[in-house]
Amino acid sequence: NVLPVEWMREAELKHCRICMLAVVGMVVPEFVHLPGRAYSAVEAHDAMVASGAMTQLLLWIGLAEAVSLIATLQMLNGSGRKPGEFGFDPLGFSKGGMTERMQLAELKNGRLAMLAFSGMITQATLTDNGFPFIYS
């Protein structure tokens, strides 16, 4: 009863989407390398902190959060927008009759991604190895 359910669902979907991208971002760099020095996930984080890139990342994410806060507050004031819907569907997935099924699949896959990313980043830090993050 502390926060509205719509607020909590919006936060859950945002975390789900970010973690789905983060899981891909943990695996793909182990197989695809750009020219220059190759970093592991932990080394990349430390290098970005040392260079100051994380500060810029924090500012851009803060700006995105401020914009999304406006949409969330409008949703809570009765605009009719559902949690997680921003009207961005360039491939037209929501035009068929499978909208509810796709929303449920996104939610379930996102919850799995949150757990997967937690385990992957823990193993990457503990083992200091790349994917599949096991001791060698």
C-alpha cells in the first residue's frame, strides 16, 4: 500500500529490459571484439570508472530517467497509458492478437534476465574469467 501497483510494474519492466540488454552485453563481447584492447566485463567497468566515462553515463541515464518520470507520473494521474508502454513499436508486434502473450513473455524473460545478470556479474567478479564465468 506504500506505492501504486502501476509504479511498481513500471519499475519492474524497466529493470527487466535493462537486464535483458545487460545479459547480452555480458556474453557478446566474449565472442565479438572491436579493434583495440579487449576487456573483460570487470576490467571494462574499472577502465570506464578510471577514464570518467561512467560519470557521463550516469548523466545520460539520469536524463532518460527524468523524461520517463514525466510519463510515469502522467500514467499515475490517469492518462490511460499502461505500465511499460511508450508507444515505441517499430516492428508492429502489438498489432496482432498476441499482445497479452508477448507482454507476459517479456515479463517472464525479464525476470529470468534479472536473475541471470546477478549470477553472471557475481561469477565474473569472483572468477575473473570470461564467459561462461567458471574457474579454469
